[in-house]
Amino acid sequence: MPLELWTFMVAITLLTMSPGADTMIVIRNTLRGGAKDGLVSSLGICSGLFVHATLSAVGISALLLYSANAFTALKIAGALYLIWLGMVSLKSFWHHRKMQERAVEKRSFSFWVSLREGFLSNVLNPKAVVFYMAFLPQFINHEHSALAQSLFLALLHFIVGNLWQAILVYTIVSANGFITKKSVRQSLDALSGVVMIALGIRLFLERR
């Protein structure tokens, strides 16, 4: 493997392992619907990488970077989406507090809901736009198709991202006996909700 690809793999691996909105979505949805929910959410998140790679290759990301209005609109959309997901988790927390006598059960799994939540959380993340616009061109050979190369790099990122998030899902599911305790599930619902709302507010307040 060429040195450039090794450099890219190390960089995206470190990026993928850094805690953030994607990590919280995977954790939240695994707790909500089990391994299927977490893995499909991961699939949605990583599928969004191909959107960023395509936009970067055709230059639309440049427009977002240099158009204050377009970038701000994307940032607000992403922030509001994270806040909304956080509010859903907090609503679940309060619901469980009011239903103390009921056993904690995993919620029904919906492939399309999980896929959509993961996909939108990634596509609406302006940090991903900036990363792909600033980072990918360093590994593009201008003598060949920029789009093909960008999609290939996104594929590598897709593989790394899914592998790492699958490890997270497996870790959570392996602790199933602990996590399904009512008090623990309630605490995790509250924690994931607060963290996602905080990430959304932080994203909203960040300077361009």
C-alpha cells in the first residue's frame, strides 16, 4: 500500500475513534433496539461519507465553505437534528421514570428509521464537509478522476467506520445483562440525550 494511503488510513482511523455525534448515535440506537439497530445506524452514518466524497470531488463543498449562508444553514440543520435526537432520548428517560412498574424492554427495530437517523446525522454534519474538503484533496492524483478517487477513499473510510462502530455495538450488547437494568437504561437514556443536545448546541454556537 502506498505511503499516502497508509497516512490516510491512520488519519481516518483516529478520526473515527474520536467520540462525537456518530458515536453517540450508535450507542443510543444500540441501547434502543439492540445490535441490529446499532449496526444499521452505523451503516447509515458511513453511507453518508459517499455523499461528502462526491460533493468534495465536484466542488459543491467549496461552495458551502465559502458561502456563509449555505454553511450556516447546514450547521443549523445539523445542530437542530442532534438536539432533536437528544430530546427524544430525554423523553424516553422521563417516560421510564413515570412507568417504574413496567419492565424495561427494547423498542421495536425499524431498518429504515435506523438507517435514516444515521445517514442524516452524518450528512448534516458540517464538520464532515470541512474534513473532506480540506483532507481528501491531499490524496487525489489530478491526472486521474477526482470523483473515482474520492469515492475509493470514502469506501476505505466506510469500512473503517463500520468496523469500529461494530466493535462499539458488540461491546454494548455483551454488557446486555447490566445495560438492561431499569436504572442503568434510564441513566443511559438521560446521558445520551444530554450529550447529544450539548453536541448540537456546541455545533450551533461554533464559529464558521
